[in-house]
Amino acid sequence: MHRDVYLRGMRDGVPVMLGYFVVSITIGIAARGAHLTAAQATTMSLTNLTSAGQFASFAIIAAGAPYLELLISQAVINLRYCLMSCALSQKVDQRMPFYHRLIMAFGITDEIFGLAIGQKGKLDPWYMYGAMSVAIPGWTLGTLLGILSTGMLPPSILNAMNMALYGMFIAIFMPAARDNKILLPIIFLSMGASAVFQMLPVFDFISSGMKIIILTLVISFAAAVLFPIGEEAADSEGAAGSKVNGKEASLS
């Protein structure tokens, strides 16, 4: 049973891995600009799965800023993962051992969260393990390739690589949006609000990570109040998901 779920997670994680590999090449190039070695940059990507956090850290490292500034910046930029962890905690079995929760928390990224939250019914930790087992090596190896190939790729290719991650993120959420009439307007509302936050000078004093946190809290709260999901609906969705997963397991 765990094997089937794990393989399904690996299968769903392959597009994420390919996107990560391409995008993380720019991470490696930026790491070289901050005078990091290949070993240092690769270790960072293996243990710190966040593009925004890594890019910010390179600027701080290059400036020779103190460790405290680096710590605070990473905490603020990556605070959104705490919100994602809270959301996923509602999808796991309450009896799940703590070590499963700890490993799953380490592997939460925007894209893996998108895969996990879109699963019907309760989230099996082995699904996330499968996605993580292909996504994390893709991110790490892309960083290594990027720092080793510094100066070999033209700027136009690098810009195209940066756009690939956004396309992959949209591709993850659109299938779920087709099945939920409420989700699609919320997605477009979130995109519009994010654009407003970025363009209006009055919000320049707020960091990019904090902007994401504020938008997530406000829009999620508004959606929960305006379009609440009753316990009966949630239970029926979980039962349907269990039947689907059971059918997939029996066919594999």
C-alpha cells in the first residue's frame, strides 16, 4: 500500500523535478556571484528548499552582513511555509506519528504543497515522500550544474528559466480549479491582489515574504467566511478520496 502511494507521489513529482532543475540553475549562477563554492551552494539547496530565501541570502552573504540579519530575513521570507504546514495538518490523520510530520514539514515547498493539498481525502505521508524524493534532487542538481556552468548561458536563456517555475506552479493548481467553481476566482483574486501589492509604492516598506503572508491570511480568511465548507461536505470528500485511492491501489 505504501509503495503504491509512494510511486504515485514520484509520478506527480516528476514535472516539479523538471521545473526545479531548470530554475535552480539560476540559483547556482547567483551563488557563484556571491562567491560560494559548488559544495556550499549545493548543500544550501539541499537543506534550504526556497528560491526566494536563497536569492536573498546570496545578497546578504555578498554584502558581508551579520548572521543575525541573515537569520531574520530567512524567517520572514519563509514564514509562509508555516501557513502551508498548518493547512496540511488539517489533511493528515491525527494519529500520525510526529516523525512523519517532521519529515513532511521539511519537504514543503510551494509546488509540493500544491500537489499535497490537492489530494482527495486524508494525506498519506508516503505521497509527499515520493514527490520529495524526485523534486529535491532536481533542485539540488540544478544548483550544482548552474554554479559549474557560470558564464556559459546567455541572459535570454536565464530569463526563460525564471519563468518556467511560474508556469509549473499554475499547471499544478489549474486541474483542481476546474473541479471547484470557488477556487478559480480566488486564484485570480490572489494574483490581482499580489500585483497591486507589488506595483503600489505605498507597500514598498513591506518585504516580499511578508506580502505573501498578509495576502494569504486575508484572502484565506475571507474565503473561509464567504464560502465555508461544512463538516459533512469535508467528510464526503474524504470518503470519496479514500474510494479513489483504494481503487488505484487495487489496479496497480
